Amino acid sequence: MRVLIAGAGIAGLAAARALVAAGHEVAVLEEGDAPRLGTGAVTLWCNGTAILGDLGVGVGALGQRLSALSVRSARGRRVLDVDLDALAARFGSAARVVPRAALVAELLAGLPDGIVRFGSSVADVRIGADRAVVRTASGDEHVADLLVGADGVRSRVRAHVLGDLPAARTGIATWQGLIPAPFDPGTAMTVLVGRRGDCGFMGAGDGLMQCMFELPDEQPGDRPVENLRRRYAGWAEPVDKILAALRDEDIEAFPHQRHRVPRRLGHGRCVLLGDAAHAMPPVLAHGANQALEDVRALAACLAAAPVDAAVRAYSRRRRGRAAAASALAANGLAVTGPRALAQTSPALRLAAPPPALGTWAFGRMLRGLSDRV
Ligand SMILES: Cc1cc2nc3c(=O)[nH]c(=O)nc-3n(C[C@H](O)[C@H](O)[C@H](O)COP(=O)(O)OP(=O)(O)OC[C@H]3O[C@@H](n4cnc5c(N)ncnc54)[C@H](O)[C@@H]3O)c2cc1C
């Protein structure tokens, strides 16, 4: 079958890996002139690394393994501990923090030459009963048996197929940077949560540390680090150490955006994957993991049924879990207003589960959002 994939991000490249391996004739149209390596690192939970492993991606050599998740209050009191090593043993694959550039490069490296056509921006899409036709901005026309829309949060394929509203901003932004580690972050992901937001940090391999801060989504000032130092003043160690090491040029703002997860993630000869289907805030780090779940489900559905039936089956299989991940991400954190009261130290202390229960609950959440673990 001829498959056209719009977008060479994590979703599009992983889909290309899966569909080439299944014997399909695949072309990826990417509007950038070169791979979009992106900045920062992504956390891949046990489901994401397991799916990458199934695709033959050597994820175990990328970034750093995560052995634990440790959530603390702004005063440094224990809120939640998750033993990710125990979950790795249970699910057969470990969570990792992987620089985005390394993951994209590794996905690309396993594809035959020439499959990704850079500088090809999808401009127009027509979905017929038996084929999909795509026209690029430069006027080239491509015909395929299936079009996979993996063109991210501002997806043109989605707009054509669903005639849908674009993703909406949620009012929160993440300021994130991948910096030389100012101290040894160990192998845990640490997140401090308070009424004004949260701050997280974790090692990403090669002496790098990913750090992130959530803030109200306002116009970024000229001096973001000064703004962060004011907002996070008085938080427990090591927040001040991170802020002392940060420079304005180290961090970037990412306004949170969220799509309505559509009733159908596909239509006729077209499916949507990743952020094109269900962009969600990065809180709880599910976006790329859910994109990989999409890829796995699509490959399985195409292996089991003719294309129209496979598109319907893919939608049924993925919609509920993607919507659940999106709801968790949207409700997982507040930075202002009454909901943020639940993030004060006394409120968090009341809600803190014993460690074994935290690990169990986190594993249950991953299992609930995944087809793989
Ligand atoms: C700050 C931040 C932190 C995050 N952290 C995590 C994390 O820790 N763990 C996690 O699982 N997820 C995380 N995410 C979410 C994750 O990054 C996304 O869900 C994931 O990258 C989506 O991949 P994608 O391939 O669907 O989209 P994208 O990565 O956006 O790729 C889309 C591709 O399509 C191309 N494109 C766009 N339009 C066209 C067109 N018209 N024609 C051709 N090509 C086109 C783009 O150039 C791009 O290459 C985070 C997101 C943010 C913003």
C-alpha cells in the first residue's frame, strides 16, 4: 500500500518506521528543509520506550534512564514517590529522559534514504473513496492509498479533514531548558509543586539537565530568569541552585495548547496521529508517549484489516486513551485561581500516598493509557 505521511516529527518518523517495516511504500512530506531536531528533552515512560524498542529504535542508548519520580511540595516535603525501576521490571521497559534531537536523529537513521522529503509543505488535501491526494506548497501532487496526518499542533491535514477549530491555549506556559547540570540530579525526576506552579528537573545524559517551570501564559518578559527568580523565591532546595545557573538564553517558553480530541481520529483514507490528533499540555509528559501509542495502534489495525476498516478500528482503539491522557494533562496543574489551593503544602501533605501506593497508582495510570504495557 502507498502511504503518505505529513510531518517528520516523532509521530511521523515513528509511523514511517512501523509502516516501512510492515512492507508499505512510504513517503514522508516535511515542510522544514532539514530535520526539526527541536530543543529540550522528552520523558518517555515505560510504554513509550517499549514501543520504540518494538520498532527497533535503540532508545536504551539515548539520554538517561529514570529510576524514580519524586514529587515534593514547594517547601520540600514528600508528596509522591514512584519507583520507576519497579515499573520497568513489571512492564519490561524502563522510563528514560531523551534529548529530542537524539530521538529524532535515531528515528531518521533507521529509515531508508530518500523516504523523507524535506522542504515539502502540505498545502491541500483531498480524501476520495479510494485514495488521498496531497498538493504541496510548491505545486507537487502526491497520490496515496492512505494519508497519515502527523503534522503537529497546527496540522493542515486535520484542518482539511475535520474542518476543526485549532488547538486552544490553556493559560499556562512551560519555560524549559536543557543545560549543563549545575549539580548531580541523580536518576530521579524531581518535581516541586506549589500554589504558584511547579518546577521540575532531571538528568538527560552526557552531563545535561532538563529543567522546567510552569507559569501563567503571559507575554514573556525580556528577562525571563529574573521573572522566575521572583516567582520561585523561597522554594526548597535546589530550586535556587537551578535558577542561579540559568541564563535567559538557556530557556524557551512553550504555551500549553490543547485540542478537542475528535470523535474520530480518521476519516476514509486519512488518519491523524500525535499532536495533529490530540495536542495536550506537557504536564505529566504524555504527548510523545501517546503519539507512539498511535503508531503502534495504526500499524496493528492496518495489519488486520483493509484500509477503511483499519482507519475506523484505529479511531476506536485510540480515542478513549488519548482523550484520557489529554484530560489528565489539562487538569494536572494550576498556576492561579482556586484550583491552585490544592497545591499548597498542607493540602498536598493530606493527599500524599505511601510510596508503594504511589508506584501502584502511577503504574495503573500508565497501563490505563497504553495498549502496550
Ligand atoms: C515544553 C514541552 C515539553 C514536552 N515534554 C514531553 C515529554 O516529556 N514527554 C512526552 O511524551 N511529550 C512531551 N511533550 C509533547 C511532545 O513533544 C509532542 O506530543 C510530540 O513531539 C508530538 O510529536 P508530533 O510528531 O505529533 O508533532 P511535531 O513534533 O510538532 O511534528 C510535526 C512535524 O510536522 C511538520 N509539519 C507541520 N506542518 C506541516 C505541513 N503543512 N507539511 C509538512 N510538514 C509539516 C513540522 O515541521 C514537524 O516536523 C512536550 C511538549 C512541550 C511543548
